[in-house]
Amino acid sequence: MAANGEKQQGHRAGIYKQKNKGHKHGKHRTKGEIERENKGRVSVTALTKKQRKEHKKMDRRHKANQLRRNKKDMVLTEKRRLGSRDGPPHLVAVVSLHAGVDAGAVTKLLRGEGAGGVVHQERGISGVSDSFGLILPRFKQRFTFLTQNTADIHSLLDVAKIADSLVFVLDSAEGWDSYGDYCLSCLFAQGLPSHALVCQGVNDLPVKKRVESRRALSKITEIRFPDARLFPLDQEQDATLLLRHLGSQRQRKLGFRSRRPHLVAQHVTFTPNSPAEGTGGGPTGLGTLCVSGYVRGRPLRVDRLVHISGHGDFQLSQIDAPSDPLPLNSATARPAKSGKGGDVDMLDGGEDEAAVRVLMKADPSCRESLQTEAEVDPMEGEQTWPTESELLEAEENRKNKRVMKVPKGTSDYQASWIVDEDEEEENGDLDEESSDDDDDDMLDEAMDGEDEEINSQESGSACASEDEEEEEEVCSTERTGADQRYDEHIDEAAEEEGLKRYREARANEMFPDEVDTPLDVAARIRFQRYRGLKSFRSSSWDPLENLPLNYSRIFQFQSFERTRHRILAEAAAEEEGAMVGWYVTLHVQDVPVSVMESVQSGRPLILVSLLPHEQKMSVMHVLVRRHPSNTEPIKSKEELVFHCGFRRFRASPIFSQHTSADKHKMERFLRPDAPTVVSVYAPITFPPAGVLLFKQRSDGIQDLVATGSLLSCDPRRVVLKRIVVSGHPFKINRRSAVVRYMFFNRDDIMWFKPVELRTKWGRRGHIKEALGTHGHMKCVFDNQLRSQDTVLMNLYKRVYPRWTYDPYVPLSLPWVKREVTVEMDDLDME
């Protein structure tokens, strides 16, 4: 306290006083403790950009793993279902690829007791004698085996379309012969399912030569089957190994069959229609065909159309559910699950075999129609009331009656139909304009044929005298026996036709699309359907201009790709109808009796359910490539045999280049060095589908000429035929030239004056004026011509296929390689 007694004041800290941190007592949480307590739970608002990126990456990875897992499970389910009690039996076709091997010996081993199976001889394929059902309780699988003869190439291809596996029987020394290689080419082009290679006779060889024989055979087979395993089949244990391999191997999916319900007939009956329903059951009668078999591919609906390979499209009336003739376990019977379309459960083999239940019946108001072509009304064109001027003109024409001589007693109405000669000449041009494209093609072929005849006459006149002398010296009776036997196999008409084709193909290769201007017909009349284009790539061409009458009979999609994706997606999600693996009986209406005759003759019956719109006609385009084994010229609009998916038919297509432009140049012949688009009138088929083209020879043998796949369905695809009219320079100036031999009168030159000219050496120009009246013309070019140059003019017209669609394809005779043997005694030893 102060001496003077004054009160002491305390110190107040200023704003700059030091503030120390508080003491850390150790009770706070670290970052690691916070993360452990949250257990990965984070706030969405607290995520940084880097964290969000990492989470998106993990989500994508998890989603990909889920899709991969689901797809793997689906594949395993389909694999385990095939041949099991819930799926159809494993259909195996045994095919021999060599004339010296016996496929029946293979099936004999497979049905032997050593394989451990239960054979049901009566449960095979209807109509096929060498077929049987096989149950393997050891593997819990069931099989259906059939032996297919390779002589009938159509039946072989049909069986390969629906078979789950193919067993190729090879020769132990040669593998396959020439016809076996031909069959393999057809099968690979169509789409080869899962397969196995089998050979017999290896164990009969000495022990030291077995390894060498297998090595040599493996070297032969690796050309066609680089990853296939070769199974020796001489003992019963070999048959067990083969059955295990067939039941567990990876199945190859064929797109055109996996998207459509199909079945192979195991039991077929035919009931003729009553007289009230239609014709009788005679040779031309119709009836109901009851086809029993296992549903494969996709669920089968009763309101969809079915196609019987080689016979046409038909409607179903109902689907029955008989008992399973090949039960895997007959002791325990378990009904299959019913789909949404059927309210009746399937019966297993343990149930009463006589019990047949109706799964579903067709509703006439909902099922697909058999209409293939659009209804054509020729009077549907626009009809307008005539104007007053037209009425007055018609009245004047009626008053101004022409005087003409008519037979006695002819009325005025009859006389109006009599045409004078002058009117016939005036209407001649109109008649030529109304002619179709086939007439122009016939004229082109005739002109080409005249050139060839002239060339042949020139070459023949030089050797005429020599031929006469030789004919005097050599007589037909002095021919040797070898020559006579060789001539027995030669068809002279076919030889002449082949020579003509080779000459046409060679002329088209040397002078592509070049034609000669006729002397007796004006060029403006002969080429009145053709027009010039400034640029083939960029010039416009209306796809709806001057369409033929056949285009009124076909159907067209606004967007074929969009419709295709929609229909295939709906087919993939289909859950109504007879489910896959059910044994059903289909009642097919109005089937000709020829179908039953085909089954009785030993050919298998293949039935496939069509997708919507697949019975309707349109313009189909197929992308093919020439098969290397065929070298014969194939001309456009020549009749060919098509194998397109499950269908086969005959048609006359046109060929065109495969480009991405809006216009495509027509090819006169099928090119061997480039892919070609084949356009044809045919029923709509949704890709993918393999396509094979055959040509039938005069002796009945069908040769494979091209293979490919289905491209699209587009009637608006413009295919232009080009002709090239050529001329020769007569006088050459610096920038102009006088050209002759392109036309032969002044009117033709003035008619084609707007069309651009080109030369073989790359010059471009146009017609300036006509000189005289004999076809000489003055032309101007971008540079001086050369004396050896040729002046060309390109003209185009749109072409269409011929309507020659025929669903009936005759059977092909066995393909035999002709060999002529000559004995030494018959040779002239001079």
C-alpha cells in the first residue's frame, strides 16, 4: 500500500499479448481412428474429385465383372441343359468324307454295350433308317445319332443346319477325297457347328507305323481343322471317350438358327383333308401334317408361320404335348415348367405314353398371314376428270371420222379398233418405249454374238481349205476306240454354250462394257433408256423413278436395320409358347402330300419357325465371293440355286459392285477377284445368315459357284448398267479432233451432245458440233489427243432382277469326277 494511501490499479493486457496453445491431454482422435470408426462410410458432399473418379472406376469394374459372370453362367446353363432331362437330346450327325470309309461302322460302335448306353432304335429321326436314340445314365446325357449320306448335298446341308455336333469319318491314309473336300467347302461356307474327327483302322497297322500314320493324318487335317482333335475309333473304350467329348465340348453357335425356333422331325403322320376342307388326299391333295420333335433354339409360338426346308411356308393349327419318348430317368417323372403361352404342363417319360395334351391352339385373328406379295391393282393410278379443252378435243376427234375400208357388216365400234398402217408406224416408237429391260439385254447379247460370229468366221475362213483336206483324209470310221469312248461323255450343245460364255467373258475383260452402235437402228432409239452422268460418284439418281411393275408386288421397310434390331430383340426375350427342350407335336395345315413322300424316301424333315415378315417378298442383297473350285463364267441374270439360311430356292439375280456409294455399277459376270453383291427377288430373311450359290448343269449335277452372307433388304438400292460407245479420232488438232464411227447420222450426234466424252488415255471433252450427215463430229478436249487413243461415251440405265423365284429346287445328282481310261490296245502306235 502506498504511503500516501492511494489505491493501486491492475495491469490490462493489450492486443499484442501472447496467447499460448492449450495443453494436449491425449483424448483427441487421430485420422486413422476416424476412418476405422466410419468403416468406409463417407459423406457424398465430402468426396473430392479424385475420390469420385476412383469410385466411378470401381463401379465400372464391378459392373463388368457382373456382366462377365452372368454371361458365363448363361453359357454354362445352356451347355449343361443340352442333352440333359431339361433340354433336347444332343443331335449328332455322322458324315463320311471318303468313299472308302463306312459311317455305319462308327454308329455300330457307339451303340455297342461297351459304351454303357441304352439304345432306343425306334426313337431316331423320322425317315432316316440309320438313326437311333442313346441314353447314357453314367454321364446323365441323351443323344440322337443319324448317319447322313453325302450323295444328297441338300439333305446334308439341312442336317448340318440343325445338328449340335458333326462327326466326320476320315480315311486313315488320305483323310478325305475330292468330293469330301467339296462337302467341307459347302459346310464351312454355311456355318460349321461343333465337330469331331474320327478315323478307323489305325489299330490294324503295325505298332511301329501307328505313330507315323497319325502324324501324317494330323498334317492333312490341320489344313481345315487346325485345333481339332483326332479320335481313333476301333474299340468300345474309344467310343466311350468320343461320347464324353461330344457331351462336354464347347458348342459353336450359329446365328441364323439360335434366333429361330426349329426342330427335326422324329415322328411324322399325314392326314388328308376332308372334301369339305379342300381337295382329297390324292397326288395333288393337301392335308394336315403332324410333326413330333424337340423344340430347339427359341420358344415356339403357335401363331407364327413355319417353314419346311425345301417345301415352303405353312400355318400351325395347334401344338400338342405327348410324352417324352427318350426320358433320361424314367423312374422319376417331373413335369416341366410351363411358359406364359401354355397353361398345361409337359409330361415326362414316366407318365402315361398315351396321354397327349393340347398345349395351345392358334387364334385365326392373331396368327401370321401367308401373304407373300402385295396386292396389285392396275387401276389404282390417279384418275382425274378431263378438262374442258380435253373434252372439246375428244368431241372434234369424234366428228372428224376417218374414211377407211372395212369388211361388210362392221359396226362403228368395231371399226374404231382397226388400226391403219400409218398409225402403226407412228406408234412404233411408243411400243419400243414400253418394252422391258429384258429386250434391251437381248439386243445387247445379240450384238455381242454378232461380233463373235464375225471373228469366228474370219478365223474359220483362213483354215477352210485345210479343214476340207483333213476331212477327206480322216474319216469318222477310222477313229480309235479311245476317242470314241471319250466322245461319249461330251455334250456338244454344252460345249458350244461353254465356248460362247468363255468368249463373252474374255471380250468383257478386254473391252469392259463396250458395245457397237447398230447401223440399222438409230442410236437414240436403241439407247433410249440410257442416260449420261456427269459423275458416277456425285451425280444424283432418283431411286423411285420409273420403277417396274414387279416393285408393286414387294414389301419395303422404312428402316430395315431398325426393324431387324427390334424383331431380333423381341425374339431373344420371347417367353411364350413351347419352351426349348419340350417334346411337342405340331399340326401343320394344308401341306401337300409330296412332303410325306419326301419323308418316306429317307430324307430328314427340318421345320423352322419364321420371324415376323419373313414370308414376304422383297429385294434381297447377298455379298458373295467366287469359289476357287469353279472357273466357269457365271453371267448376270442366269438361274442359280440359293441356300439362304433355312431356305433354298431358284432365282435369276443380277451382280453389282460392293461399294459405299448411293449408286452401284452392274457386273456382267461374277468376278473371281473381288466380292460381289447379288440382288434377287426373294422372301425377307433377317441377317446373319450364310448363303451358298449353286449352278445346275445339264446333267443334273449342281456345282458350288460362290459363298457369302446375307447383306441387307433394300429395294431402293440403285444398280446401274453401263455401256460404252466408242469412236476413233479421224483428224487431230491442238485442242479438238474429228471423231467418227461413234454415231452414223446427224440426229444421233445432236441427241447425245450433252453427254461428256472421255478417252482411254485420260482426256475429257464434249461434242461441239456435227460435221456432215454421216456421223462425223467435232469434239473439244482438255488436251491434245494421241493417234492411238479411243474416244468413249458412258451411258447408264437402272436394271432390276428378273422375277423368276421358284421355291422348288430339284435334287442334285451325286457329284462324280469324270475320268476317262484308255486301254493300251486302243492306242495308235504309229
